[in-house]
Amino acid sequence: MRLHIFTQLTMMCVGHAFLISADHCKSPSAATGFVNEKYYGLWYEIGKMQTPGGAAFEKDCVCTTIDVSQVKGATNGDATAVNSCRKLAPSGEFLNATGSLTDEAVPGHWKEGFFPLVPKVDYRVIYLDDHLAIEYDCSTVLWMTNYCVHLLARTPTISDADEQKLLDFANGLGLNTQNIPYKKTLQNGCW
């Protein structure tokens, strides 16, 4: 599984090395009043806006979750983010990749890495309440910017009003610089 993900990420970097983009990563503030413990635990992806390079792992994913936990004994904010999904359908192949969240500059703003040879991405939790979150990750490699805006919830589904609230918040920050269409994540039939 790790080799499969590494191959996808390597192909993403090589494939996009020939593209040049004037785009760049944004630097939104971490969520107001962010506390690491409030972000720990299981989140369901409600939807996302994601560039093709950013989708190297998630391109065919449904039933997507992220489980965030503190690294045992860490006092510097280091955590892990276990990204899991099913390929194409709720009964599809199980995929996962564990990201290391390190170098927490301010609470809620880390660097995320998956493999030693793959550049780390800027990882920010820009909205967080008891039930909802927005995570923005971005990197620029060889003049190509790849990003994702993940809308997350503690439950597999949320109300249309809450989903729109998250979209409005993210769009208000101008994070979707390439105007990627919003894609709702299939969560029905997953559990």
C-alpha cells in the first residue's frame, strides 16, 4: 500500500514538473482559539476543492476520513493524521496514508509529510468548532501549486446550511485560486 501511494505521489511531482503556474499558496490564519485537543479524533470529509496534483492519493476516494492524534509523549504539537478511504465505492479497496504533522508554527498550523523524498505541505486548520472543521493544505513544487480545501465534520453527513457555511467561509478567504469545482464526498453506505 505504501509503495502504491509513494508511486502516485512521485508521478504527481514528475507529471507536474513540466507545468508552470503563477499561482501560490495562501497563508490564512489558523482557526480562532484553536486548541490541538479539540482537533484530535475522527473526522469525516464532507467535500473538497482539490487540484489534480493534490488529488494524487484521493482522486478515486469515497468514504474519506481523517483520524488525528497526538504523537505519544510529544509536547511540541506533533501529531499524526491517518487519511483513509475506499476506492470508487463503499465496498472498494481500502486505502490509507499516514501524514506526520510537525513543526507547529502556531496552534493549528503544521507541516505535513508522508515520505522522506516528498516535499512537506503547509497544513492549516482554518475553521474549527465542536462539530465542523476546514483544513487547507498547500505546496508549491517546481513552480506548480497544489492545494486542497477539506470540509470536515464529526458525523458522516451535515445539514445543507452547515455545508454552505463552511463553503462560504473558505471561499471568503480566496483559497480556491484555481476555481476548482467543489466535490461532495460520498459517505452514504460507508459504515
